[in-house]
Amino acid sequence: MSVQNFRDVATTRLRGFDVRAVADVPGMRRATVVLCVLEHEGQPCVIVIKRAYRGRNAGQWGLPGGRVDGDETTVAAGLRELQEELGLDASPAEVLGRLDDFPAASGFAITPIVVALDNPGALSPNHEVHQVHFVALDRLAADGVPYWADQPDGTRLLQMRLGDAMTIHAPTGAMLLQFRDVVLLGRETRVADLLQPVWTHR
């Protein structure tokens, strides 16, 4: 699959997806993350970052993105954060659609938007980013990547197993799972009620 093929498939599937938004409630804050697809080493990949080992979400796996400021739209906030964190310029025309809002235990309602870039240029990560990883779409779509770990209380914890040292939980893992299922595999999947590990509650 090329980035152009991904764009065509993703646009069609996202147009047919019935997005579920989280209503505003007192104390809730808004954030946007970007599922940014581009070509890396000859194959389409989605960018996943490891955050710097300081500040909010220190050392955690994440997607480029952050808080929605003032009266920004979610799209404007996501594209601004993509440029600030990774030096990637994207226009609203390169936004293919969005997935469900995710109500994070930290108090943020997170809106994931999907972007495809043909000629992104070189990445320039800022101080908030420790590492940048390119996850091949074929890898993300592979059997066995979503793993459900049974917990002592009878609940199940999602683990997106993307590499030997790359296991990603909700919220980021939940949004990657919905992106995988809805956009890559054409399945309807909802993730808002997935268990979030305690270290993500900050």
C-alpha cells in the first residue's frame, strides 16, 4: 500500500464512520492528537513518539498532539502541535477525518485526527520528544498486535504490542486500536470505555 492508496481508503472509511464526540462538562479540557501517516523506508507508516523524560506524561508512548488553546478548532490545534513537536507542516486539506473522542482519566477529552503527508520533509523533533518511531501500517494491522491482559479484578487491559520494547496502553493504545480497526481493517470498533493504567491518570 502506498500513502496515496492509504489516503483513498482512509477517506472513504472515515466518511462512513459515525463519530462519537464527548460533550463538554465542567472541568473537562480538550486535546487533539494526530495519527500522521507518511512513507518511511518505502512503506506507509504512522508516527508514534516517546515523550521526553520530564514534564507531563514523561517517558510515555504517545501521538503528536496536545491541548486545544482558547478558541482553536481541534484540527488547528493538532496541526499546530504536529509542527511544534516534529517540524511537520500539514494543511487542513491533508486531514482525512477523525475518530471518536477519547475521555482520558487525566481529565482531557482527546480528539484523534488522521493526516496523510506525501512530501513531509525532514523531521525536527523538539524538546518534548525523546524518540520518534515509524510504525508500518502492515505491522499495526497484523494479527496479535492487540493483546488483552487479564487483570486480578476480572477486567482486561489492552496492550498494543508493536515491538520488543514497544507495548502501548490506553489512551494512546486505544486510539491506535480504533485507527487500526476502522481505517486499516474496515471494522467498527469503539474504545472509550477501555481500561487506562494508573500511570496515565495524570
